[in-house]
Amino acid sequence: MVLVPSMSLGKEKTIVHSVSSKDMLLLREVDKKYQKQHGIHLKLKKTITLEMLGSTKESQGEVWLENGKMKLVINEPQPSKVVAGKQFLWIESSPPEDFEGAKVQVLRASLNSKQAKSQGLIQLLTQGGVLKYFRVSGIQKENERVRFFLQPDTQSVEFKRAQIDIDKNKKEILTLRYWDQMDNETTFDFSRSEFNKKLSADTFKYEPPQNAEVINY
């Protein structure tokens, strides 16, 4: 066992590198829940920490998931949108308010591209689940919160490592955290989770705003 600092599980918590079958069953049950239940709606806070700059940016929004499709909307402080439908990933970014006359920028990429895979950790929850793409390297526990440390098990995901925090009683995901190849950290904290919601057929459809600058990858 190794004793290391932890960001959200207290000052120091033990990481256990041998994960029990009971703990793995919990993760599998959560994985299955997010794959099998339809019309998932999550409220979230997104935090991005840039390693080289030492800067942190927080935003608030919500995400919808269903059968591998995703719509992520950031409402504040700077509106943006990520939509993964059947063929393409769309990333819409609004210019700052003081950039008068600037156009909305829209990036379009194939769902099989590196750009799409780097955006899709939340999307992976309904595309075969976390255990399809990651292996568990350790576990941390505090009360009802269980944190699984994840290492990519295949080159099909563009993440260096990841963590997932689960409420063991509700069997819901509390936090998703991942690091890219530059050690930049992205964290999604979920404040509300709803399942089996009836979603409109248009939820995952996307058309760029009129006069938007569209860039194809």
C-alpha cells in the first residue's frame, strides 16, 4: 500500500493497488448502469488545469447521453457546446463578449479522429463503458465515495491516465478526472444525475449557427 496526497478524499488516504472482486463488481455495475439506462442527464462543473501555465478554469453546464451519443453544454462563464452524434463531433465556441464582430467558431471532426477521442471520456460511459478502455490500477475509499485509478488499456483513447469517483450506495458517478499527454487535467464533478429521461429526437442533432466559422479536422 502507498500513502499519497489526495485532492478530494481528505488530507492523506491510502491507495490500495490490489482491487478486490467486490470493488470490481461495483465498478462493473456502475459501468452497466450508464450503458443500459437511456436518456441520461447530468449537471456538472468542469475544471481544466493547464500544467505548463499553472492556470485553472472552471465552468458550469450539463450533459445528455444516450446510446453512445453526447451533448455537452457549458452555460457559464463562457458558453460552448460539444455534440457527438452518429458521424461527427461538433465543438462550438462563442467569442468573448468584448470581441465585437467576432464569429462563433465550430470545429467538426470524425468520431474516429483523435480530436473526437480527446473530448469523449463522458461519451465512453455509453460506448462500452470505462472498463472497455481502461484497467484499474488502484483504489481509494472514504465513507460512501470510492475512487478508482485508471490506466488506458488500449491506444484507442487519448488519455494518459484517469480517475473515477463513485457513490457506492447510489451506484452513480460523482467525478470523472483525466490527464492528457501534456499532463493537463480535466475534471467533471456531477451535482445531479437523472436516468431514463425521455429525450427529444433532436437532442443530438447539430447545425452550426449562421455565419459561424467552421473548421474541419
